[in-house]
Amino acid sequence: MKKIRWKNLSLASKMLLEVGMIAALLFCMNVGFYFQINQSMQKLDNVYASNVDMTLLADSFEAVQDNVYEYLKVKSSDSLMDYYQSEAKYREQLSKLNDKNIGNSVKILEKSIRKMSETYLTYTAETVSAKRGRNVEKYKAKYEETRQLYGYIQSAMDDLNNQLFKNNSQSYASLRQVLRYLEVTNSALMLGIVMGGLVVMIYITKGMVTPLKDMAETAELVGKGNFNVKMPSTDAEDELGVVTRAFNTMVESLGEYVDRTKKSMEKEQQMIERELLMENHLKEAQLKYLRSQINPHFLFNSLNAGAQLAMMEDAEKTGIFVEKMADFFRYNVKKGEEDATLEEELEAVDNYIYILNVRFAGDIHFTKEVDNTVIHRRIPSMILQPVVENAVNHGIRDIEWEGKIHLSVSRQEDSVNISIRDNGEGMTEGQIESVLAGRARQETEQGDSTGIGMNNVISRLELYYERKNLLRIYSDGPGKGTEVVITIPADRREDYVSDIVG
């Protein structure tokens, strides 16, 4: 039979043996402590049980006397029944008292009470019998004897109860000392077992910790590039022995592999950093390029219209017009490098419509309906104005009926919907697909456009929210108007904060 050696056991088996040994010792100690405490508690419970029994006996004795008196007074069947019941109960409790000759003050009192009580019950029975026979002189005489004996018995019961309490108090104090001794003894035993267990565990685990410590030191040297070190050889068959031999084998060929890996990782890291840098530069260039496409002809034509208005009207209207122009282009320049709130975007649309109505004699009929709880949500700048501009230039500019544009902003369950609807020329399915695909070109030669087309808006929405299909176009066909719907997702933290503030 092959002998089992400690060094050949697995780490799990070694740890199980260590923990199991300490756990078994603690369990045995706790079981012994439990039984000792349980026995002591039972003794404590029994200490004052005699006082409780004595109190119950005194209560039954008093009930017999009261029931005898009640029967003599009223002579009813109920009072007679109460007497018989209390007498039976008192006799049952008397049977628990001592009736033997024992040289103990408590036992002597018990025997005396039992003898007097038997005589007392005989007197009560004769008293009740005389009352039932209507022998007045007899039951009065017997009742007087009963009452005198009742006083003697009650006094004896008080003496016995006091004696029991005195004895029980002494027993209770002794049990308290025993419990305190048990507490100190068991605490010392537990401390001894724990300390002994720690000593045994340190001794046993030393054989496991030392190889791990050596391996950590060797691995640290290997990590610094020293591949000429090895772990001390071992013939142990546990996991540490297997790992030690595998570690030594690995170190032998690790130097060349680490060099190749390091060079490869450096090249790969450089490529990744270059790609990320190029991607960031490209994204930043795209945003700057898309945000900077504003036609200077629009600015010049609008300011010329303001100059002409100044010669035709009062300075007040001209001042308002120039102020609106200034606000519009100030917003455009300011927000060229950042996002904006929905409230700022709506104000830019209002300024734009005002400028157009000055230029085209109020032909632009614009209305809006806005949910004010979402106006503080942040969105890309210069998003709404280009869509409204598109509705003016390609929707209602050349129609023969009264052109109207309606903008609405509403909160949905997890997003905000912005709708810009006109009653103009409408679009075909092919035109809608061309615009959404970015194939439609913005005509800027006439100078009536800011130069920010629909493809610009779509691109900036996709770059800002990193998702597609945020802008949709609907039309029932030529002559039936067009609706552009922009969906603002509710997945940016600052949006939630802005909604709460709003």
C-alpha cells in the first residue's frame, strides 16, 4: 500500500485539513460549553420553582377558606361546587409536600403544614356538612376552629416561603459564580485553541508559503528582464511542485519570446495611436468644416436690404432689423465650435424668419408650438434654421397659394420630436431618398442661402449623437407639402439634467 506523504497532497487537501482541524476543535469546545450552560440554566430555573409552588399552594389554601365562608353565607349550589373544586385542588398540591421525618428545617415545616392542612380540611368538611344539615351551633363551632387553624397554617406557609427564598438566594449566588467560572474557563480554552490553531496553521502553511514567496521573487526578477534565474528544484507532486517545474521550463525560452512580443506590441500600439489620432483629427475637421459653411452673400444681401429699409422707413424698424441680423450672425459665429440649447436654436429661427419677412414684405407665414419643458435640452448648433430655410427656398418660395410653415416641439417617452412642416411644393420619393442619402446639392449662387444644406444637418446629427436616421422627411407628393422630423435621443446625461432644470 502506497504511503500518503504530506508533500504529495494537493493544496486544496492541505487547506481542508488545516481548516477542518481548527473547526473541529472549536466545534467540540462550543458543544461542551453549550451543555454546561444548559445545565446551569436548568439549575437556575429550578432555584425559584419551590417559591412558585409555595405561592400556588397558598393561593389554593386561601381559595378553600373563601369558598367555605361563601357557602356558609349564601348556602348555594354554586358556592358548594366551588368549595369542592378548591378543596380537591388544595389536596392535590398538598401531596407534593414532605410527609416523612427528615432532619431539615424546610422539610419539617412542609410536614407540619401537610398535617395541619389535613386536619383543616376535615374541619371544613364537617363545617359544610353541619351547614347542609342546618345544625347552626355545630357549623358555627366548627367554622371557628377552621378559622383558627387557617391562621396557624398561613403563618407556617409564610415561614416556609421565607426559608425557601433564603435558601434559593444562596443557591442563585452559587450558580452565578459557577456561570462566571464557566465563562472565564471557556474563554481561556477558546483563546488557547485559537492560538494553538494559529501556531499549527503557520507551521503547516509555511511549506506552502515559502515556495510561493520564492516564486514571487523570481517572477519579479524575470519581470525586470533577468531570464537567467530559476526556482529551486522540487520533487513535490502538489500544484506548487507542478507550477515550479513549469515556471523553470518557461523561463528558459521566455527571453526571446518577450523580445518579439515587446517589439510587436510597440509597433501595434504605434499604429493604434496613429489611427486614433487620425480619426480624432478627421472627426474634428469634419465638424469644423460642416459648421463653417455659411455663404457670405447672404450676409451682404441682408445687410443691403437693411440699408434700403433705413431710407424708406423710420429708424426704429431699421434698428430692429439690424439687431435681428446681428443676433442671428452672432449666434452663428458663437456656436460654430459648440452645441446649443433648443431654446437658442428656436430663437435663431425666429430671427431668421424676421429677417426674411423684412426682405420679402412679410410673405413668410410662420407659426410654432413648443413644449417649454424641453427647451433647455442641448443639441448641435445651427440645426433648425437650415431646415426652415430649406422649407422657404424649396417649399413655399414659388407657390401660387399662401405659404405657411409650422414648427412644433414635443416630448415623447424617451426622446424629443421636432417637426417642421410646410404646405409648399412637396417632394417625390426619389427626391426624399436623394436628400437623405446626401446626393442632393444646395444651390448657393443666388445668395439667398446660409449655405448649410440638409446633408450638413444630417451629418452633424450623426456625428453628435453617433447614430443614424435621426432626421426623416415625409411628403404625400408634389403640391402637398413636406414635413421634416428630427428626433433628439434622451441618452446624453446633460440632456436629463437640462430637462430637470427646465
